Amino acid sequence: GGTAGRTTLNGEGLQHQDGHSLVNAMAFPTVRAYDPAYAYETAVIIFEGLKRLYVENETAIYYITLENENYLMPEMPAGCEAGIIRGMYQVSSTKAPGERVQLFGSGPILREALRAAEILAEKYDVASDIWSVTSYNELRRDAQECQRWNMLNPGKQPRRSYVEEQLDGVEGPVIAATDYMRVLAEQIDPWVPGGLFALGTDGMGRSESREALRRHFEVDAECIVVATLYQLSKQGKIETKKVTKAIKDLEIDPEKTSALYA
């Protein structure tokens, strides 16, 4: 075991910052990899793993990331257990008079997505649905199996993946932020209506505060807000000048070197 996440282990630098293990887990069919944000998510996953491995005698590994950050743990919403195991469930939503968007957060970065939703509603009149994505890997595998079944059974009623079912009829672009490389979230892009815009921690780790690291990798709430407004502007739902103003108001440096090459 080791501390997961590229921005949560304060000041430890590259040698202890993991932004890729969940990506590595894609390659191993027996590894079920999860990035929970809350204690109740972790508990649900552990009990599911115990049942599957020791009661049903399956052969598998449950890989669960636990980041090094203290924050308050909410009570478990009713009926979310299946979503935790299958990979995603809606945590909350905000109201605003303007457009609506979908915000995906994982691990401690879920809290940045929740904070971004507040900023979007209060400052930019944008409403949000906020989702905890506990496992992009499980979502992709389910979607791929549905796709394969449909290909081999063209005369039968097509199956729909879990992610497609969850996002059926939702409004607005989808913006995903994790403490891992962008490719982690991008793997479900083919099954997201209108596509998915991912933020992640591509690049080399470094010693800094959590706040500084999240701004460096552009996964903090303010960067999520700008990414969201940018996607809305690309869809013609808001004016570009609103994005430009947000970049200035939220003190984001547009000339900053990309974290991938910094």
C-alpha cells in the first residue's frame, strides 16, 4: 500500500505522488480499481469485495485508493450502494437560472467539483449535477462488454451500459476532474452524450501545498469552473467573453506553462 493521488500527500514530491496507478490497473482484468471520496464509499466497496472474494469465491483483486487528506465525511445517501460498486452515482445538484452542466469528481477532487458547482451557481448562473465517479475502469469495462454483445447480436435488442443509463437525458456538457492522468476519465468518453472534457494531473509530481498543486495541475475548483464555462461557450450556450472574465476573476494565469511540461 501507498498513499494515492498526485496532489494529496503534502510536500512529499515526485517519489510519493501517484497519478497513474489507476491507469495501470486498466491492463489487468482481475483488478477492480476504485477511487472513493468518502468513508461510506470505501466501506461499501470493502464489503462488496469481501462478499465476492470470500463468499462467492471469485478470483480478483480490489485496488482501493485512499488519499492523505482530512475532511468531514457525510452520511451515505439512500440507495447509492449499487452506483458505488458499478462506478458512479449522483451526489447532489445546484440550482441556477442559466445553463446546466454535469460535473464528475473522484477521490478528494470530488470536493473541488462540489466547490466548483457553488462558484458556477453563485457567480455565473450555471446549475450543476455533481457525480462521484468511484471507478472509471469499471464503467469502461461494462460499456465495452455491452458494445461487444451488441456487435455479436445485431438482431437483438441492444444493451445499454450503466454509464449510458445514468446519463440518459441529462443536460449540458460533462466535465471530469480526478487526481490522476486525464486518460483515466477519458476512457469513458465514447459513451458520454456529447463527449467528456477531462482535467487531470498529467506531468511530474512536486513538493507543494495541496492548493498550489491543484492549481498547478489545473484540477482545483476554479479551473473546473473555467473548463465548464469553456465547454458551454464551445456549444454556443454562453459568450466567450464570459470565459475570459472568469479566468481573470478567478486569478488563473493563461500564460502558465502546462503542468505536463513544467
